[in-house]
Amino acid sequence: MDHLTALKVFRHVAELGSFAAASRKLRLTPPAISKNVAQLEEHLGVRLINRTTRRMALTEEGALFLENVTRGLDTLQEAENSLSSAKSEPTGTLRVSAPMTVALTTLTDAIPGFLKQYPKLSLELNLDDRRVDIVREGYDMAIRGYSNLEDSSLIARKLGEMQHVLAAAPSYFEVNGKPQAPTDLANLEHVRFPYGGNADVWEFSKNGKIERISVKARYSVTSSLAIRDALLNGFGVSLIPFTYIRKDLEEGTLQTALNDWETSSILQYAVYPSRQYLSPKVRVFLDFLADHFGDKSLLQPVSPHYPGF
């Protein structure tokens, strides 16, 4: 028995749910498919697949074995392909999904420079705050933000940490006073972002002390860019990712407050299918994202460079 071939045959039979389908996929005869599965079962001393003339189903042992076989074969495939991919020039079309505000404020201005490096590569960047199904919708990768990374069958590569700051227009602070403690926010107008962990409570911490402020807003909007517009027009305060207002802070049209208190942050990840071979086009874009978001000044405030810090 060719052990590697038998493992591949078993995986295809199990994933395709059919001996005949595996035969067509692997271009082996139906008897060869059956023989490989039978020899593998004999070698292991367990029955992996219950089959009749009309249907088949994995046994409990077969399901457990499939999980480990899949992981092992994928690792082996990646090891083999890594040598050839290192010599391959990125080509074809790369499909990427990214949240609109994150992309517009931190990424899209750098995309042309990336594409100039790889003239045979095309990029389809879909800006959508919806969490797409990467595999079903045919994406190579997605950029996602998490407060805590959820369990997933996807591979995730951390890109950076996006820090929130409390901000308002200087004119708003002049009229209403700049808060010196989180409790002072109770007397100010709040602008609310309804998604994520900061929707109803703004959390601040300092020296082990945690203050949670209930968000009471007359204006709630699903776009952080719309929140920025409200702040620029002197309407209230908001807890907003630093990178969305970085230029406004540099120009002095917005200011921050409570800078000696720590606020929440969002981790940015690039995610991609775990069972899909990492092609050269995906690999170079991952490296580009890691380098780009690796500049902490892009996502986090650097005191005392920005007004208000």
C-alpha cells in the first residue's frame, strides 16, 4: 500500500461523500479507490467508512481520523508548495474584502504603490462592512477587526491594534469644558456608533481603576466617518478610532481628552481560508499589509505629536 495515496484517497472519498466522485477527482479507477480505503482500514485495524450499494457514511473513528489526516496533508502540501511559490511571480486576480472606513482611512492610498510592484497582479478590493463568507463568495482574503478573535476555521494574521480616543472639536470643549475624568462625560452630548463593544458603554481604565460610562446619545450613526463629521461640526464628543481622525488632530480641527486614561482598541487581522494553499499573490499582499499596518503611528496616537495629547 502506498500510504500517502491511501490517505489522499480516504480524504477525497470522505469530503466528496462518494467513491465514484473521488475516482473522477483523482483519476483512479473505482476498484483502486475501494482497494486503497480497504487497505487503510486493514492497516489501522478500524472501520473508517460504512458503505452500502447506495450510500456511505463515516464512522466515529473515521470522522476523527479525517480531521487529523486533513491537517497533516494540508501541512505537507504547504511545505511542498512553499519552495515553488518562493520562485513564482504573483499573477492573476486577488479578491479582498475590507471594511469601508478602515480601508479608506488606512489602506487605499497605499494600494497603487503595491500594484506598481507587481504588474501582473490585479486587485479587486470590495469595501463592505458586511462580514463576507470568504469561501462561499470566492474571496482570497478579508480584513477584519475584532475585540476578541473568535474561533474560526480561517487562518488569521494580526496586522495591528487600532486604538480609540475620546475626541471633540475645540469649540465644543471651549463651550462645554474639557472633561477631566470619565464621570464628566455625563454632562456632555454623546455621538454613538451602534456596532461593536462601545455601542452602549464607554470604558476607561487607569492604574487598575475602571470607569464605565453609559452612552446617552441623541445621534446614533452606523458610519465612523459620519461621527467624524458630527465632531467637526461641534456636535458632542465620541469614542472613535484614532486613525479615523488622525489628520484632524494634526490640523487641530479636533482635540482629544482624557488622554491619561486607557480606552478600548480593536485588533485588525487578515483572514484567509485554512485549507487553501497560500499562493504567491496572497502571500505578497499579506506581507504588504503587515508592513503597512506595522506602522503604529497609523493606528495609535503618539504623544505629544498630536494636539490634545
